[in-house]
Amino acid sequence: MSFKNFSVLSIHEVLKHLKTNEKGLTSVEAVSRLECCGKNEFRVSAVTWWQVLLRQFKSPFLYLLVAAAVLAFVLGERIDAIMIAAFVVINVLIGFAQEYHSEKAVAMLKKMVSSKVLVCRDGKEVLLDSRELVPGDCVILKNGDRLQADLRWIKVDNLLVNESVLTGESVLVEKTVEPLDQAATDFFSAKNIGFSGTSVAAGRGLGIVVATGAEVEFNKIAGLATQTEAPGPFEKGIAEFSSFILRLILLTLLAVFLLNWLIKGGSADIPELLIFSIALAVSVIPEALPLVTTMTLSRGALRLAKKKVVAKKLSAIEDLGSIDILCTDKTGTVTENLMRVAGIFSDNENKCLRLSALAAPPVDPKTSVLRANFDGAILDYLSEDLRSQIRTVERENEIPFDPIRRWNSVVVEEDGKKILIVRGAPEELIKLSLIKKTEIEKINNWVSLQGHQGNRVLAVAFRESKKESVRAEDGGLTFAGVVAFADPVKATAASAIAEANKLGVQVKILTGDSLEVAGSVAQKIGLIKSFDQVISGEAWTKLPEAERAVAALKYAVFARVTPEHKFLIIKALKEKFEVGFLGDGINDAPALKIAHVGLAVDDASDVAREAADLVLLDHDLSVIVSGIREGREIFANTSKYIKVTLTSNFGNFIAVAIATLLIDFLPMLPIQLLLLNLLSDFPMIAIATDNVDAEELKRPRHYNVREIATAALVLGVVSTIFDLIFFWIFSRISPEVLWTNWFIASVLTELILILSLRTKKPFFRAKRPATVLISLALIGAAVAIIIPITTLGQKWFHFVSPTPEYLAIIFSLVLAYFVMTETVKLVYYRIKTK
């Protein structure tokens, strides 16, 4: 039965058809329906091993190798063809093993962030994993919640729903419970239906689940199963770099091919030169870059998951490391969000507390578990008798707290009277109340005193009337008093701020609290030294637009900010800096989207979590700072691979290209080039595990193609010079001697280059290389020396056994190469720093 049919049924008919009621299903019935209908999830088939294997064949460089193998086979070079094909298989298997492991890691991370939904089961409100929803479940939804199934609304209270994900229309839709006269023909006309994927923008609602899993309308729409996401700074940097390298290599290869043809004329073996050019191109291109980045990111994601930070996409981790500024709320990240009543300003304290407790929304499992809000503190402060009385009072016409108007209200009935109770910011309730100026001054002085002590405040007002007047905006309220709450600062907050400073990250607090409260807490954690660094959101927006960006950078604390203020502040900062933002409310979604990196806590509104790139399972600023450090380490290790590979490959590439013009045979055979590429790239797989110097983490870094290319070119010249020295020494003896000894020398110089370029310091002052990196490098070096001695190396790769004298020459020159590279590196970075 589709939503169109349910739209014309009355509430009674809907309940009867689904064999349920407003108190929800029993647990036994829910289990039975779950077995029958299946889990409430859109079953996108999991990535299988063979799909990961097929991905390995999407690389254009792999096709070049296959073409070279086919060409070699056609020309009768069957051994070369077999060996090239073997290299293809080896590369595919290595890539498959690592990527499959990464896919498993990503799948595990996704399971850590599951959506929760509040339902009625066995007559009680319980919080369930959204995958356990079944048709007939009674779901309770409020502002900020995302619908996890298709519903027929049976109760609504000022309910507005954002359906833009389905309709493309940004106008909020007001929902009703009345049956339609005619069956709904589309989403626009289904006023009494709630659709999975949409979100509650205002009010509350109670709905009966009518469809789950693949049956919901959201999952039936083609094209919504996979959504295109804009690439982050990390992905953009890698894409730009890859494009630059590809263009450079193709132009150089074309020049080498044409020069050989022009210089050697008819004597040039064009097919052999073509195979050689393909092998040379593959050997110089850092084709392991996707593998290295995937491994580095997945390893970082798993490490962060252990620290309670879950990445929704892998590249977000490296993006987090690139941020210059972190904007965060105060409550729950800087403070414990474990409030207690610290004081009351009222002529009748008991009445003030009682009214405040009556205005509290129904207990929500998302928050009652933590007791981390005003309501929990008030209830804990009351006697058991008062708590019991409050539970029996009927509430109606609830208007949830709104960050713009900064109050919530509810109507309760006692002794035949309707009482409107309003709670919120003192300055807002003062405007709505009948109160003397002298009393206002006393209230403001008391509130200011509490603020300077770091205490948050909640004002309470009411209006008694026999009429059903429920609009607080009409004013005429009686001011009942103000309750102060102490929220202790987290023990880790000050050290997290200090660590952020070490990493070159500016932390800014964006909070709805008063200037006094926000400033007091910021001083306690060492974020600011004086209240001169605190500004209100309203004062900031009143600045001339040209001054806003300067002020956004100058001030460390923004108080009394609305969601719109947050959006504008982040937009201003984003013009010159990489910005991360931690938000938790539905209205934070625009700011989360515009920030370079969006973060949300696990119990944030569904809309905020959907908009975020990373989800925090632990509400602590220190875990974000740990994530920034992890992102910096990922950037550093990925950069190491790029610099080492480009420097060695460029040097070898230019030397071999020049050598082709000086002799009448190939300076290195295609299969020798591919073996060289394999052995030099082999230890680089472990670069993800390498240790990083503390200096590399002190400030955000971004991919700069010009900087990387310049460093690789300068250091590559050293590599080219030494390669040509090897060529000059061994080319005069015989082709086989040149191939063998140049091959050994090339592998050893590329491997020892890792020790130099993994740090900007002198290698002996840097952090020790990772054990696995050193181990794989030694294995690669041993294989390079041993292969020419074996029958396999001599028969298939055309090597000859190197003499002790030749090995001595190679080892001496490799050591000289290392010393020269270290010298040039240190001089280059010293000049660059100046």
C-alpha cells in the first residue's frame, strides 16, 4: 500500500490497517514484523572483492603496460611480454590487497555512526537504531530530527518539514493529520505524510510508520542512492598534482621519442623504442600514489576511531589537518554539560523552580541519559514529591526553544486555569514581562554577576488566564525569576587549547551564551586574556562589511550568536583561511556545509550529523585537536612519498632519456625499468606508518604543485648527475654490465633517498624511521643485489653477475649521492625559509 492510499485514510483507519495504536507496538510484535519486513535500510550491495579487483584495471597506466606486453609479444619478444604481464599482475594484486583492506575499514567506520529514533514500544518511549523500525511503529519527532521511514502523521504541533531533498523546494511544508479528500498524487500534495530523508524544521509530530527499507519513496527515486560530493582540499590537491605530472611526463616522452628518431634516423628501432618509452613513462609516474593515500587515510581513520572521531569520508581526515581556524560551541566540548543549580533570583524560589520544571519538554532518552541540560539540573534540585506532582501535569501547545527568539513555551492546566509558562534568555523575557525598571536593574546586575562566575542563566515568566492565549509574543507576562546553573570546565579543555596553539590552529568559541559567561569560560581555559577579545554576534554584524573579516579574525569569542551569525562569521573567515566548524543543531547545517570541515557530536540533530564530515563520539575539544594532528601526519607522509618518488624518478627519467641519445642500444630494458619501479615503490607502501617530525605539525600545510615540483627538480638534478656518472662508468664496458650495475645503483639510490627526504632536518636529527619502512627498504636493496646473480635474473632480465669491484664503486657512489642530497636539501630549505 503506497503513501497515496494512506493519505485518504482517517487516523482510525490507518491504525486499524497496520494493527497498531498510539502507544506503539509490543516488543514481540515488532520482532515478528522485523523478521517479515527486514531491516529499515536501503540495501546498497556491499563492495565485493571482485569489484575491488576490477577497479585496479581502471588505471590508464596499466593499459599502457598491457599494450607494451602485447606489442612485445607480436614482435617476438615473448620473455619481455611475459615479464611485463607479470608486473601487471603483481601491481594489481598489491593494489587489490591494500584497497580491499581499506574498504573493510570504511565499512566498519560507517557502522559506528548509526541514526537513532524515538518510538513508542510497549507503551514506553524508547530510543532505537533506525534500522529496527517496522511498519506500525509510532515515531516521535521534534525540531532537528530526520525522518528515517515514511510516516502517516497522527498528531502534529506546529509541525513544519523541510522536504527539499525530495522536491527541490526550499519552502517549509506545514503538516496536518486530516485525511485528504483525494489521494495524493505527488509529494507536494501529501500534507499528512512524512517522507524518509526529510527533516523536521519546527514543531513536533507523532507518526505511524507506513513504509521502511527499499519501500520508502526516498529510496525509490533514481539518482538519490548515490550523491555527488564536492571534493575537499585534499582531493583537489592530489588531482591538481596528478594532472601536472601527467602533462609533464607525456611532453618529455614525446620529445625523447622525436629526438631519437631525428638523430638516429633509419637506425632507430621504432617498435623497441615505443615499448621502452611506455615502460619509462610507467616507471616515472607515481602510480602508487592512490594506493599510498588510501592506505594512509584508512590507517588514520582507524586510529581516529579509537579516539572517538569517526570520518564519514576518508579524505575529511586530511582536510581536518589543513584547517587554520576551529570554530566550536562552548557547551559539551569546552564545558562538561553536567549542570547543577547554582543560585536562584526570585521572590518565590519554589514557585520559580516549579514553573521552570513544568516548562521542561518531555524526557528525551537522548538527553536524559546524560542529565546534561537545564531540565536535568532542575529536576535533580527538586524534591521527589515535587517531581511526582510535575509528572502528572498535562502539557499542550509546546513551542520548542528557538535559537533566534531564545525562549520556549508551554501551556499547562492546573485547578481549571490555563497557565502559559515561558523560559529563556533574561533579556528576552524582560521584554515580554510587566516589570519595573528598578527590578530590571536588579535582575541585570544579578545575571551579570553570575555570568562573570561562568554560570549560565535561565529566566522564567508566566501568564495566568482562563482564555486559551498561548502566544508569548503578546507579552503581559509575570516575571517569576532567574535560575543560575554551574557547568564545570572540562579538565582537558585548557591543555587542548594549548595543543591547538602548538599546531598553529586558532580556536574560536561561537556560543548563544552571554558575553560574561562566554568570556569567563574562555579565560578559564586560557583562550583569552581579557574581555576585549569577546564580541556579541549582533555587534559583529553591525560592523561595516569591510571590517567584519578583520573583526572575525581579531575576536576569539562570539557570544549571543544566532545560526545566521555563525554562518556569516565562518563565511568571512573562509575567504582567507581553512575553517573547521563544530555544530550540533538543525540550524547549524548551513554553517557545517560552508565550512571546509564540518564536525558534529554523535547526539547532534540528525540534520547536523548529515551535514558534517566527521562525527565525534566523545564530546571533547581534545579529540578534535587529536584529529588535526592525525590529519597533519597524513599530509606529511603523503608528501614524503610524492617528494621521494618524484625526485628519484625524475632524476632517473632524465638520465635514461639523455642516455638513449648517446648510445646505439637501450640504456635499460623495459622489463628492467619495471623491476626497478617495483622494488623502489615496494617500501613506500609503508610510508603511512612513518614517524613525523614535530616541526611538520606546527602549522597547517596545503598541497602546492609549484613547491613540490621545484623541490623535486632541484634534488632531481643531483639524482640525474649521479645517474649519468654511473652511465659513464659502465656504458663503456658492455650493454649487460651497464644494465646490471645501473639497475642496482638506481634501486639503492632511490631507497637511500627515503632516509634523506623523509625529513627537512639532517637525517640524524630527525625522528627515527618506522621499523617496517626500514625493513622493507633493506629487503628491496637485498633483492636488487641478489637478482643479477640468479639464473632468473640473468635469463629473464638479461643481467650479469656484478663483480666485487663494480659493487664497491656502486656503494661508494651511493654514499656520495646521499651526502650530496643531504647537503642540497638543507641548503634548499634554508634558502626557502629565508
